[in-house]
Amino acid sequence: MASKSFSARLSLNILRIVSILFIVALAVVAVSSHVLMSREATRRATNMLEANIAKIETTLTSVEINTQNAAWIAENNQQDEARLFAITQAMVERNPYIVGSAIAFDSSYRADHQFFSPYSYRDTDNVVKSKLLGTEGVASFEEEWYRIPMATGECHWSEPYFDEGGGQQVMCTFSFPILDEEGNVMAIFTADINLQKLTDRFKVRKPYEHAYMIILSRQGTFICHDNPDYILKKDYRMLAEEWKQDKFREIGDAMLRGDSGMVPFNLKHDRAFSIYGPMANGWSATIICQYK
């Protein structure tokens, strides 16, 4: 009788041990699976972010090179008004991402015009048109795209803006200063890029269904976001305040510093993570993935 009781207790203990081991094994498998899935999600998001940044930088570099080459031609034809218009028009016609191009001269280099800037642009119907900027005053010559490179003598990418006086589109402008023989800036050659066209293709390139890409300017303004209402109207600080997400603000701060990394956080009651990294022109990009 005692032998049977002992055997029963032994069997029960063995069953308990096996059950515990089984539960532990399931937990280990679950944890390992979660770790592997998290690593795979991070890897896919990182690869896509790097690929998207490379594509954007290739486009921006092409814009910069074409502008510099055209500026050399403009420098050698600075008194030929018809030739200057032909140069800006060719810039727009031959470059799909360039929607506008101007040559804004310093007033001291044009005796016939106090403010002189041939400008060509692609309108909303994709028709290239030209007009002379500066004829109605100095407004265009007070904008960032002119003022900063004129003062520094260096190339400059502007903050995003809506161009009411020219192309009537949301854009950023690359400015290349043209120097005279003494090294003074005599004109600013510009190329405007349509931000909607630049970033639309990345809205459909997602590592996961509930993922999207954000691009911040040097000042934290949204250049690219899944929600078009945020473009120009909000920056990451305002959004962090609305969402009551200190972590999102910290991510934006890190992006503006030019850092790169991965940060998990909670976004609107969902778990999420951000993979972010810098771009060569001072912008920064992130892919945010939400767990739904």
C-alpha cells in the first residue's frame, strides 16, 4: 500500500516537474520569438530607412549638381536677358523634380533693374512658364533662399514654404551663390523642388502596414508626413504636445542633432518604435512602426 502511495506521489511530482518545464519552455519560445520578431522588424525598418534616405539624397545631389553647372553658364551670360531666361527654363524642363529656377541678381550688378530675377516654373498643369521677379518690389529678395546665401556666400537649402509669388506650390529651394571676380556674391541661382512629388513615393514604401516615414527640416518642420495637414503647419514639438508624448519630442530632438538610433515608445495607446537617421543636407528622417 505504501509502495503504491509512493509511486503515486512520485508520478505526481514528475508530472508537476514536466508541466513546469513545459511552461518554462513555452515561455522561452515565446520570448525568443518576440525577440526575433522585434529584431526582424527593426532590421526591415532600418534597411528601408537607409534605402529611402539614399534615394532622396541622390535626387537632392542631382539638383545641386545641375544648379551649379547652370550657374556657371549664367555667370558667363549675365547681361543677356534672353539667354538667362533660356537657362532657367531649361533647368525646369530637363529636371523632373525641379519645379522652379531663378537667377536673382544683387541690385549693384544690374543698371537697368534695381531688383532683377528671371524665373521659370512648372505650373499645376505641368506647363513651364517664365516671368520676371522683383518688378513689384523687394519682397522676393528678403526671402531665406536669397538672404542667407547672399550673406554667407555658401550654398543653402531653405526651410519648406509655400511659394505664393512664383510656383504656387509647397517647396524647398536650393540656392547657389554666383561670385564675381573679386569673390563677392553678384547673384543667387536657385532650384525649387516640389516636396509633394519628392515624398509621395515614400508613402507607399512601408516595411509594415502601420508604418510611415517622417522627414524633418533643420528646424524641425515636417517636410514629409503621412498626414498632409502637418506639412508646413506643424513641427514635431507641436505634435508631441498634442499627443502628450515626451518620448516623441526626445526623438525629434535627437534627429535635429543629427543622431541616429532606434527608440521604442507608446503612440496613441499602441506600442511603436522609431528608426531615425540624418541626411547629408541637414534634414533627418525616421520610419515609425506601430504594433496594431
